[in-house]
Amino acid sequence: MSEYQYYEFAAIDRWAHWAAVEALTGRGSASGYAQAVRALIDLAEGHALTPSRKELDLALRRLLVRHATRGALPRRLAEAGLWSTVTHHDERRRRQTHP
């Protein structure tokens, strides 16, 4: 990662992108989900330039909690490689058994 790429990503208004994702997923339509996933892919690519993906994972979890009754959103995120229900389920179980 070049220093320029890191600062370019740091300078974008990530919260505006997240607000757009919220608005798109709030529509509850297939086209809204598709547009939201494209925006999330862009955010994930930016986060790939940073040392940790923790911020992205936490934000994705919050998004999925708010839209937990919509099975299409987690499926689309998994298809895009942004979310793995198996990985996150196993991680949650590991934390519960090893506090």
C-alpha cells in the first residue's frame, strides 16, 4: 500500500458512504441491496489499504443486526465475499466458550 493510497482512503467521507448504504438497504428491494453491496465492495477495498479490517467488520455487523429479518442482504454480502456467516458464527461461539 502506498502512502498516497492510505491517505486518499482516509480522506473520503466513509460515513457518507455508510449513510448511503443504510438508505439503500432501508428500501428493502433487490435493486437497493445490489447497489448497497457495490458500495460496500468499494468500502471494503478501501479498508484493505488499512492495517485492520476490524472497523469494516464491526460496521457490517451493525448493518446486519438492523436488517436481521432480511435474508437476502446477508446472502448477497456472502456472495460478494464481504460476509461469512460460518466464520462469524464460529467466532461468536469461540468467544462464548473462552471469555
